[in-house]
Amino acid sequence: MRVAFLGLGIMGRSMAANLAKAGHEVAVWNRSAGNDVEGARTAATPADAARGAEVVWMCVSDTKAVESLLFGENGVESSLAPGMIIADSSTISPSATERFAARVKTHGVDYVDAPMTGSKIAAAGGSLIFMVGGDESVLARLKPLFDAMGKQVFHMGATGKGQATKLVMNLQIALIFEGFAEALTLATKLGVELERLLPLVQASMVRSGVVEYKAPFIMKRDFSPNFPLRLMLKDIRLALAAAKESRVRLPGLEAVEEVYDVAAEEGQSDLDYAATLTLLEKWAGVEVKSAA
Ligand code: NA7
């Protein structure tokens, strides 16, 4: 298929490369220059990339970035033609997604929100999991592209429901990790060794994929970014905004946002979100570490 891929960050770059590798005709564009993808044409603007494309796929930081790609200067809108599909793998606001979809619909263009779960390793290996909002028939047309980038697609409902799902997934990750980090901090203060606690956690109903994934990094005190704290904070804020719009209270997530706010103020934005543990440690005057 002829695909325009916009946004070549940690995730987008590998996704675009996998589309090109699978034999699709790919044009890429990134805000900062110098980010070429092997086998793809580098376009000068989003409008240039989108011209003549069947599908425009986006993967950029936030709601504002998506809006500017679509409707800003040299944006995709000027290249839209009936029958095209826009797919967005950025994590952004569900209500803004619905607005963007309504606006491109006036050009006869379908819009699918397709945020994903999986690390940069899954993006590189083409094994992402997508949670998607949009019409079933439009999803079916995108199947060859999903197949090139991911291993599973969950259809969550109409356009916007993919983003809504992503926010409730990351809400859970943030709260589960916060529970784990607070438990480790208190355990250390009370003198329980990490090596004794972790096997018990994972043998019991407390076990979780979040703990399984993060514990080895914590044992090594490796807070290099797998999922940067700034992006988790963005998603926490998106979830709180969606909650406010729909008159839902999320007191746990509000408290966690404060922890992330302080972590960001202390310069941890580009570290992994697991670095929030170090704040709890500082407040408790302990360091969680392996006894070995
Ligand atoms: P990265 O690696 O931080 O990449 C972000 C990308 O978004 C990168 O290509 C940026 O371009 C681009 N960006 C950011 N702001 C803009 C604006 N205003 N206009 C155009 N392009 C922009 O993030 P990931 O790849 O890890 O994640 C991407 C999304 O998936 C994000 O929503 C996550 O939450 C999930 P740059 O190179 O800085 O010029």
C-alpha cells in the first residue's frame, strides 16, 4: 500500500521501517530533519508525504502535535482525497480524536485511532499490540499494515475508543507501579530484603506483568528510559482530563500525578517512569537495593 508515515521518534521510526521492509511504498516525514528510513522516501512536509497516499499513519508526542500535522501549515488536510484513511498511533485525547475524525470526514476520509502497547523492542520486532477505534471495514483495509508492525489488534469500538482504552491501560500501569514502588520503599525501611520479597510477590495474587517487567531494572538500579516519565505523565494528565470531561473522580491517579510532577521538576522527565521510586526513597531516607 502507499503509506505516509509521520513522526519518526523511538516508536515511529521502527514502525515505518517495518512497513518499508514489508514491501509497502512508504513516504516518511519528521519535524526534525536527519531521520531517514531505509527503503522510504523522505518527504519535505506532512502534505507532501500524504499526497497520493492511501493511508496516512501518525506517531507523534501529543494532541497538539497531531493537530498541527493534520491541520497546521503544510498539514495533511491539503492532500486529503476521498477514500483515504488516517491512522494515529500517538497517545492523545479521545475527545480531540473524535473532533479530528469529524473534520477529515468532511473530505471523505476515514479516521482510525490505533495507539499501541509494547516497548521500543516490540516496535523494532514488529510485535506491537494495537487497541483500535474505527469502523470494522476500515480496520480490515489496514490489516496488511497492522500485520507488518504488530502481532495483535484489539478492536475497541468506534473512533476514539482506542485512545480511551489506552488511557485506562496506562492508568493501571501507573497505579500498579506506584503500589509496587511504595511497597518496596516501606519493605526496605522495615528491613525486608528485596530478594526475599520479590519471589513471594510473584507467587501470590499480587503478581503482575508490571512487576515482572520492572523488577530486574530496579534490582540493577537501571532507570534508563523504556517508557519515559514525561510520556507517562502526559498520559496521566490525559486520563485526568478525560475523567474531568466525563465527570469521573480518580483520587488515586490524582495523587500519583503529584509524584510524577515532583519527579519532573527534579529533572527526571527523560528517565524511565520507574525513577519515581527514587523520590519515595528520598522521602523515606532509604535506597531499595539488592542485598547481593
Ligand atoms: P518520541 O520518541 O518522543 O517521539 C516523538 C515524535 O513526535 C518525534 O518524531 C517528534 O519529532 C514528534 N513531534 C513532537 N512534537 C511535534 C510537533 N509539534 N509537530 C510534529 N512532530 C512532533 O516518542 P515515542 O516514539 O516514544 O512515542 C510516540 C507516541 O506513541 C507518544 O504519543 C507515546 O505516548 C506513544 P522530533 O524528532 O522531536 O522533531
